[in-house]
Amino acid sequence: MAMSGVQYKMKQRIVRKFKKAGAISMEKAVTIEEAKLDEQEQYWLDYFAGSFLGQIKKTKQHLYYI
């Protein structure tokens, strides 16, 4: 499945924020607030975290990491 330009840019913004927050493993996973995601990024987060083989992962405790 190919991503549109908007999807690609949004995913990259979200990934950058998780990297900046240090969320690079399950042990270092962070909340949305800790990653400082804005409202638009939060809207897209479930889409990217739920995709098969996605780069963004979600824990059962609603923490995220890449």
C-alpha cells in the first residue's frame, strides 16, 4: 500500500517526535503527552500505530514507541 504525500509527511513528523522523546523501544515507550503530539498528529496516530508492520508500536498501557 502506497502512502500519499500527506500521510508520509505526517508519519515522519510523528516518528521524529517519538525519537526526540526517546521512545525507541518498548521499555522506553511514552505517552502522547510526553511525545508532545499536537491534535492533528494524535488523530493520525491510531492509523499508523495500527497498520501491519508499522514503524510505530502501541503497548497495552497506551504507550507508544518506534
